[in-house]
Amino acid sequence: MKLQRAVAMVAISLFVLLGQAVAEKNKSKYACSEAKPETLCNAANTCGSASSPCTVNVNKDGGSASATASISDPKKNALFCVKAGTQVVWMSSNKNTGFVVDFGPDTPFDPPDAIIGGGKNQVTVQAKRPGCFKYSVGACFSGATYGMCGNSSTEAIVLP
């Protein structure tokens, strides 16, 4: 009888742990999946202002690409926020890197096209449409062959 209770307790414990693991896995890692993603914006992750542009550095890192905003604690592919009306300068600090940043059909920027630039070609756009936006960033070294390009996905929030 004691053995059956012990087995039952172990089985229940495993079901509880499995349930917690599934719940954690189903939690979204995306800010744009939050009910009010704009509440994630603060002084530390808000980039630029009406008088000073936000600069986002796009680079190829290993097998992926990264976008790093000029915020107080810059991290690769970290969420950043800008206020509507802010100029955003997309650039690469590596002179031999070309990049594409694509927000898809619901871009918050004007002009509303994919942002294509490189080490010698900065691209300036203006944040127009408030909301939370997922975007993809791709970067390649000049004269790239297979394996010389990388991409990743990240998010940005445009505040009203």
C-alpha cells in the first residue's frame, strides 16, 4: 500500500512539473503579444527624441544578424521604443555589410518600404504609426557566398 502511494505521489509530481513546463513553453517571448506592450517602454529603452534621431546599428553576427538601438543599455535585438515623429537612422558600423530591415505590410515608418542599406549607405525613416511591430533583419558581408548572410527577428514599439 505504501508503495502504491509513493508511486501515485511521484506520478502526480511529474504531471505538475510537466504542466509547468508546458505553461512556460507556451508563454510568448514577444513583447507584441502582451496585452499592453507600450507599458514595456521606459527611459532606458526609448531611443531618440523629436530633436535627436534614434540610431539602429545592423550587423551580421555569426550565423544571424542583429539590430542594436542607441539606448542607454544597448543589447543586440533588444526591444526598443521611439515616439511617433522621431527620425530613425538605420546603419551598419561595418563598412562591408549590407542589410535589409523588413516590417512587412504594416510598417510604422515613412516611407513604408523595406529598409535597404549598408556600411556606406545609412537610411533615415520617420516613425509615423504607433503600435508594436515585429520585424526581420538580415545582413550579409560584401561578396557573400552561402553562409555569409544571417537574419533574425525582433520588435520595436512606436509610442503616440
